[in-house]
Amino acid sequence: MMTKLSVNINKIATLRNARGNNLPNLLQVAIDCEKYGAQGITVHPRPDERHITYRDVYELKSIVTTEFNIEGFPNTKFIQLVLAIKPKQVTLVPDPPGVLTSNAGWDTLKQKDFLKEVIAEFKAAKIRTSIFVDTEIVTIENAVATGTDRIEFYTGPYADNFTKNKEEAIAPFVKAAILANQLGLGVNAGHDLNLANLSYFKNNISGLLEVSIGHALICDSLYFGLENTIQKYLACLH
Ligand code: PXP
């Protein structure tokens, strides 16, 4: 089955923001990622707009022709933004304020009612929903009750453990993915995936629909160029 590559372009915005002008041009990079084969573009606007700004998201709306995925914590401002843009997919992430990067999935038991409410709002607007989760069985079971279409596995722990023992690193994800498939949840994944660990993940996770990759892909493109890098990541998924 095909796994789509969605390129997270937050790092491009970080680089641009370092100088306050429009270099690199975020919209052009999104267009080029698609031209080079990416099947999706992901952005993660954070409340302080330190990389992707809300304005960027509005501008990207008319540029992105593949699957546009907006990630973030569903506060009022984020919900309004997503409902105005109507991307193909929204990925809900439980980021505490001020966190450097997403570092855990939702507690789908404790947050079930909150997630249910927000997801219903997005689904009414015909936006596909995904929620960022860890691999605990109870988390997956309770994810179903939120009404979400998909889950996105937080793959940070997989990437951390991959270099020590890849069989052990993948085991909880294999189990959780099988359960998710059985329960009718689509499976996405992201965080710290890279050229070394991606194909092993893809080959062991059944029904992997999409990966969203930012940091490592943008770093690799410094050495290989953006076009070659995207081709290398696509090759890992085939
Ligand atoms: N998925 C989610 C929910 C994220 O927050 C991020 C980072 O913004 C990613 C995927 C991509 O992670 P990375 O930049 O490590 O590839």
C-alpha cells in the first residue's frame, strides 16, 4: 500500500524568520516540494508564530495542490484558522504552551470529551481529522471514541531507540498499528523520522497511510538538495 510523504515546512519558516525578509520563500518551497514528488504539505502554526505564521497558512491555502495538513493544539484561534482554510486534514497535537517541539501524544482517556467536541466540529466541515498519539493500547482504544478518522503515531521514541535495538524500537508501534487497523482508524506517523529509520518503519507498520517529516528532511536537503532529498525519502516509502 502507498504511504504518502507530507513535508513539514516549519523549518523553512524558521530560517526565513531569522532575517525578517522573505528568504527562503516559503510558498515557493511548498510549490517545489510538490513538484519534486511530495504528496502533502504540513504546517504547524504555534501560538507565538515563531515559525509558520497564521498569514503563511492563509497564503498556502491557494498554493498547495496536494494534501494540506495543518497541525496544532486546538485552541479557539487554531480552530477558527482551520475552519477558515478547510485543509484536507487537521492533526491535533497536545502541545503545552512554550514547548520546543511536540513531545508526547494525547491522553485520549482524560481528553476524550474535549477531543470529541473539537473533532465533531472539524468533521462537520468535512475536514479529515487525525490525533497525535503514543502507542499504549488504552490510548488507541479510546482514540476510537473521539470519532477521529486517523491517528498519528508520535515516533520520537522509535527514532531514539532505533539505533540501539530496532526490533525493540518498532515492537510497540507494530502492535498499536494492528489494533488501530482493526478498530478502523487510519494510521499516520511523524517525528524524528529520517533516511536511516524510515524504510524499516514503513516495512513493519501495516496500513501506514502518511508520514509527515520536517527536521531531518530539511537538514538532508542542505547536503543533497531538496529535489534529491525528497526522492530519497520517497524511495524509503516504496
Ligand atoms: N508530527 C507532528 C505532530 C509534529 O509536531 C512534528 C514536528 O513539528 C512532526 C510530525 C515532524 O517532526 P520532524 O520535524 O521531527 O520530522
